Amino acid sequence: MNTKIYSLILLITGFITLGCGSDSNATENELVKASCGMCQLGQKDQKGCLTNIVLHGKVLPVVGATKLSMEEMHAPGGLCVTIRKAKVSGKLDGDRFLASKWELLPLEKESPSLPAGH
């Protein structure tokens, strides 16, 4: 009798553990590189300028990012002319990233150079 109860408890615990596992495709508040896949990240097969991120070494187009105009993409500091940082949450869906949260971080200012000898 005790063996049956013990086995039942182990079985239920196993199902609960499996059911509460984290989604391995999910990312939360991850700092990533963001840029135009075609112009900056070597994705020549993409048709046009699209926002992409580099997540765990893989370049992925982003669905759900703030849509930027062509003017914004190609302006100084735009994603077609520079690689920026972004903070993202979301999940992988095949070869794309579905963003539930997207924050393009401000451009990093370069450190001012000091005159020689200082």
C-alpha cells in the first residue's frame, strides 16, 4: 500500500515539474545587438531594410519591434548605418524573434579623446 502511494506521489511530482518548466525559447530583458539585417548584419537574402537582432550568435529578424521609417533607418544613428543595443523580451519562432518587449537603447557616446601626453 505504501509503495503505491509513494509511486503515485513521484508520478504526480514528475508531471508538475515537467509542466512548470521554463520555455527554452523565451528571453526576458536580454541585451542584444540590433541593426538592419541586410545593411549591417550580412543578411543579403532579406528583401529590404528590416530590424534584426543578434541573439546567442544568431541573426534573427524581429516581429513586434517598433517600426522605423526608411528615413529613420538611414539617418545618422539609424539601424542601417550602425549597430545599436536593444533590450528585448520575447521568444524564438523558427528563424525569427517575436518581441513582446522592445527597447532600442540610446546611442553610446564615444569617450572624448585626450590630447597626447595627458
